[in-house]
Amino acid sequence: MGNSGRRGRVQYLGRHIMIKGVYADKLLEGTKTTTIRLGIVKPRYREVIIHGHGRPLAKAEIVDVQVKKVAELTLSDARRDGFNRVEDLIKSLEKMYGQGLEPDTPVTIIHLRVKQRFDELDLRDPYLGLEPADIARLGLRYLGDSLDEDERRVLEDLTRTNSIRSTAVRLFGSVERRGKVRRVLRRVLRELVRRGLIRGGRVERGGH
């Protein structure tokens, strides 16, 4: 699609953001704090999951969204996106989208704050510090080949409730059935770890 097709059409960003290779590494290191998308993009959610290198990398918060024309991009914009020059940023965008960018082409700058890396999860927590909804989203995205119908139903509901108790009531009619929900979560978590998609890396130490 050419630039003209993107100018007037709003695109919506879902729960998952894909970032390529070295740019994903820069985001985790903190040398990159934005992702820039061609056109006018509106996020549907404040919290998103960042993916790169074929796996989930982190949970992040969208802290700001700006729409600019290419000609309005500044050195600060470039540096926040991991570049030393505006020209390098524009060349990278052109390479990514496979087309030249006109000065009046709109781009959306999405400012991110990494909240939780998936390679440094809390080993003391039975769920590695992940929320039920996050485990469910990762399971649905990466383990589709190994989920049965009941597991998929549990995970899909958890993405809406983020609550083991609520999902037990909604699907099985009683909070006493929460053990069934927990078993699904634990199996999914074990499989995510086994496949190397997430891993523990630290132990949170409490104060005195």
C-alpha cells in the first residue's frame, strides 16, 4: 500500500507489538524507548506485549502517542528510537516498509516503558510473577499446537477476567473449581519455559 492509502486511514494497534531483531534488543537495554509506525496508529490497550526473535520479550506500557509528519521528526525522536541521526531513522523506516517516505507522510511515535522482561522472571513466584491474563495470552499465541478445547476456553476467558476465581465461576459455575483453572495455567507456564519462550532470571528479595 502506498503512502496515500495510509494518510487518511486510522490503523489500530492490538495487544501484541512485533519489533525486529536488533531494535528489540535496544528496547530491552533501554537505548530505544519508542517504536515508530507508518500512518496514523491508535493503540487499543495501554499495556502491550513486545515480541522479537520469534518469542515474547516483555510486557510494556504505552506512555504516550504522537502523530507527526516525516519532515517534523527531530533528533530527539531519532535518539529515542535508537538512532543517532534523523536521516538514519527515515532510511530504516523506508527499508522496513519497502517504500520512500514523503515529507508530509504521517508517522506515529509510540512511547514505551518496559514493565516486565520475560527473560528475568521471579523464580520465587509459582507463576513467575506473571499475571493470569499474560500467561493466557502467551499460551494462546505460542502453544496453539498443544492446547485442547477446554484449555483454550480457559485461556481465552482469562484474557478477559485476569482472575482465576472469576474464570472458575464463569466457566464452571463455582469458585471451588479454581483448581482446574490453576492446572491449565501451570501446564501452559511449564510448556512456555520448556520451549525457551520465557525463563526465570532473578529472585525478588523483600525488605525487613
